[in-house]
Amino acid sequence: MDERTVRLQVAAARQEESGQGIARMSRAALSAIGALEGDVLEITGKSVTVAQAVLAYPEDEGLEVIRLDGLQRVNAEVGSGDHVTVRKGESRPAQRVVFAPAQREMRLQGPPVALKRNFSGRPMVQGDLVATTGQQQVADIPPQLRRMFNAPAYALTQIRLNVVSTTPRGIVHIDENTEVELREVFEEAEARRGDINYDDVGGMGDTIRQLREMVELPLRYPELFTRLGVAPPKGVLLHGPPGTGKTRLAQAVANESEANFFSINGPEIMGSGYGDSEKALREVFDEATKAAPAIIFIDEIDSIAPKRSQVHGEAEKRLVAQLLTLMDGLNSRAHVVVIAATNRPEAIDEALRRPGRFDREIVIGVPDESGRREILAIHTRGMPLGDKVDLKELARTTHGFVGADIAALAREAAIEAVRRIMPQIDLEARTIPPEVLENLSVTREDFIEALKR
Ligand code: ADP
């Protein structure tokens, strides 16, 4: 065993490489630990994970960084900017590997042949979260499709799994002799780890950096702020049109800063009876404080905190006042940050935007072409794409689309692909023949059809 190690700073992997189990580092860093491209890397943060070594992007040569994707950062328990220790590892063929889904609302079934092929040769350790990359996973399907199929089908998307156990223990890889078991049950404890992270939010590089500074740093390193004698922000207001990923971003920040996430939907809370809205609001703040570090996300805050000068109802006025009281009552050392979203910042009561309340603002705009390209990459991750599918071209032709539109487009295109193979499916049969699934891919034409809808 080579004992040489290097200390490298963690940077985020590129969107399109997320979930492949690779880590990029410079030639110099690789040779410092006696490793070559393709070797196994043992990466130690607060926990240990493994990856396959790949050479750094040219622009990273000379930098002491290692590019890790969101799952790898979760596995090593580090965030971008943290340091990890890396050394060359050795993987042994596994006799047996047990996986379980790490995402809610996903039931996997069927023999895990595709899984085996997918993960073949990739180093892993027990406890790791891994993502399927290539093709065709047997999985639960969206409701629209379920009606058409009445049988389990393939997910046309990336799936996150937890490596529940391996025999032997330590670093292993799957080969043709490995027995692979796929548990059907989802492990609740893994939900958060397998959930949305920064890799799942596209076209927001700068926004993520800003939000990390405002929210993640204070939550993760409160001592930094104590030491500097400055109060970390309590409230951040995100504004931008619907469907641009504000909710998703807030979830990613919560997960990456290992904070508990509480969510309040403005219009929903307004709908409750006399006095109940305030009570509900108080309860969430209460629970969040107990569960700190925590993030409270208030969606459509304009509906619960409209300008008091413009509302007539007493109930509305009281709710705004309650929210102000709760914000003021939050101790800046409570490690609770409130992130609110709105598409009508001008409609919010001015008092909410004063210092000590929502005193930071981030504008989330409609994505530009390169943003759309990133979002497309996210929503087609793990989809078996036809050769002619050109995400760049799709990004160009979807001017004006927000993230939610792009997610819908990818979904529709997948449904088109399924429609095409429908005639080959015996609807009486419980499952779809493997050869049909093998040939299932989402084509350029499927995207064009989907664009027409
Ligand atoms: P908002 O809160 O701004 O209305 P959401 O975060 O609820 O938007 O986005 C709705 C859905 O649209 C998300 O679940 C996701 O599938 C997709 N989406 C929106 N923006 C993005 C983005 N920037 N990157 C990836 N997916 C996105």
C-alpha cells in the first residue's frame, strides 16, 4: 500500500460529469501519490470515499484542487472549498454488493443486470451514495406512463443508490462474478443524503457562490462569524420568475450545509383559519430553532407579507407583524437562516427588508443559453440519448424557457420515446422484454415532438 498522500481543495465537478464516480486532479498531484489515470483514489474528508482518477481539466493544471461531484462531497462529508486528503487506493473484486434506493418515490424492481453492467469496475465502499450513469435502469415510472404500461418500466433518468453493504468490506468493485442485490425498500435515513445538491441546480454558478457565502458558511462554520464579531445574515430574499429553481436552490443549500430544511408555502398558510396562520408560522420557527442548524424556506412570501399599507384585512396585517416578530426573535447565533422566494419583490412589506431581517437579496433570472445547456444536462442525466441529440442545439432553440420548462421538455421527450416502442410491448405481460429496453433511447425527433407540445 502506497502511503503517500496529498492534501487538495475540493471544487465542484462539471454538471455533465456528475454521478460518474470520477475525480479529477492534476498530473502533479497524481504523481505525488504514485497514481495514474484510472487508478483508485481514496479520498478522506470527515468520511472516506473512493473515486476513479481522471486528469484535471487544462485550466486546473497547477492548482491544488480535486473536482468532486455532489454525491462524492456528501460521501466524504465535505463542501466545495474544504480540504481532503487523497491517496492511491486498491480495490478488490466484490463477492457481493447490496444496493438500496436513496431517493424517495422510487421503487426499483427486477433483476439488477443493468446495475451490474453500469457499475462494473467502479470502485465503491459501503455507505457510499452512487449514481447510475449509463442506460436503462429498471425503475418505477411517472404516473402518465404507469397508466400506459401497467407494469414496471425503465427510468429514463439517473438514479441514486446507497451501497448498503459489500463483501468483502473495504474498497471493492463489481465484476462478472459479483452477486448484486437490489433492495426495493428505500432507506429513510438516506433520503437527505441522496437528495438535491448543487449539481442538480443548473445555470446558477454565481448565485450558488453568493448563497453559499451568505448561508452555508455561517451555518457550517459559525465560529468564523463569532470570531469576526459580525452577525451572519438571518434572511435572504430570492426573487425571480416562477420555475427558475428557487425552491430547488434552497433545498440544495440546506443539504450541502447539512442543515435541516423546513418549508412554508405562503398561499397555503394563508388559507388556514383565524389565528391558525400565525400559529403555523410560529410552530415552524420553533421547530427549526430546535433542529438547528436549519433553513426555513418561505415560498411566495408576498402572499403572507404584502405591504401593510395596501392590505385591508386585519388578519393579513397580523400575519406580517407575526413574521417580523419571529425574524427579530431569531437569535443570530441560533443557526437558523430564513430564505424567502417571491416573483413580486415590490409587493412585499418594506419592513421585512430592513437590516436584521431579509437584508440580502439575490436575483434569479431566466437562464441564458449556457444555463439552459446545464439544466438540460441535469434533466437528461442518465437518459439513454440517441446519437443525434445535441444539447447545445436544444439550448439554443429553447430561448425563454425556465428550468421548470426544461424539466418538462425532458420528461415529454422520454414519454415520446416510450410511445414509439409501445407497439412492441405486450400489454398483458407484467414486464417489458429486455431487448426492447436495451434499444430504448430518447432521440432528437422525440425532443422535437416534445417541443411542439
Ligand atoms: P421556483 O421555486 O423558482 O418556482 P422550482 O425550484 O420549484 O422553481 O423549480 C421547479 C422544477 O423545475 C424543479 O423541480 C426542477 O425540476 C426544475 N428546475 C427549475 N430551475 C432549475 C434549475 N436551475 N436547474 C435544474 N432544474 C431546474
